[in-house]
Amino acid sequence: MKSFVSTILLCLIMICTINPCYAYPNEQDGFRGIPWGTSYESVKGQLVFREHAHDCGGIDYYNRINDPMIFGAAQLTDLVYGFWHGKFCTVILATPESNSEAMLSALQLRFEQGKQSDRAPGYYFWPGNETFITYSTTLQAGETIVSMESTLINKEIDNWQAQERTVN
């Protein structure tokens, strides 16, 4: 679990430092029928609490009841939905490293090639107007993590963090 939270934090840091500049094909607003910004209260009957992360002022993570553990042809080992201040802001998908090619293929089939980092092998990203997607293979954890984030709520988080820094 500690590895999971560390990976989430790493993804959030990477996302906050990259500015979206274009919309990729088939960009989506949210994930599996839940648009970004949806209030927790409106979907709480579909969710089971997983954990609370204190980063970014607190993000609550949930599993969705009866959620298919598959993305394209990739079998998932984990799938969590994150809510920041009660608003749906992120979804994180995990698959074993042995299934990473199926995950990358599913992303590229749905959203085209994406951009590959020249500084971090095994890291791809799709910056969009609505959704920012990252794909990262973590050798030490032996898993591949995909993070889909609301670009609008990420801006809200950035503003909130800036205000917190001026207060403290």
C-alpha cells in the first residue's frame, strides 16, 4: 500500500509540473461515465472507501462496486477513484509490469501515441484540455500505473496549494 501511495504522489507531482497544451483524439471528460468534478455525494452509493491521502489538501480514494477490472486488453490489479474536496478528480489504474504492453496498447489505440518522456524511460503522457493521462512503468514495484486527472481540478489544486503556501 505504501508503494501505491508513493506512486500516486509521484504521478501528481509529474502532472502538476507539465502544462497541458493540446487535446488528444477521443479525450474524455472523466472515466466510465463519471465526469470530472462530479460530487462524491452523487455517486457514493457506487463507491467503497479505500484510503485518505493527505497530499494536496486531502484526496479520498475509493473502489467502485462491480467495476470491470480491465482496460482494453489489460487486466487490472487495482482501480481507484480519487475525490479532492468532494469532487471527482482522478482515476488510477494498475496492472502488473508483465501486462504493461497491453495497457500501453489500449491507451494508444484509444488516444493515439501520446508523448514519450526522453528523461524517464517507460513514461508516456497525454496532455489534454479536459484530462491529463500518464503511463508509468515502475521497475521497483513491478507494476504499471496509469493516472487520469482532471486538468481543471488540477488547476484548482495548484491554486489551493499556492494559497496554503502564502498562509503558512
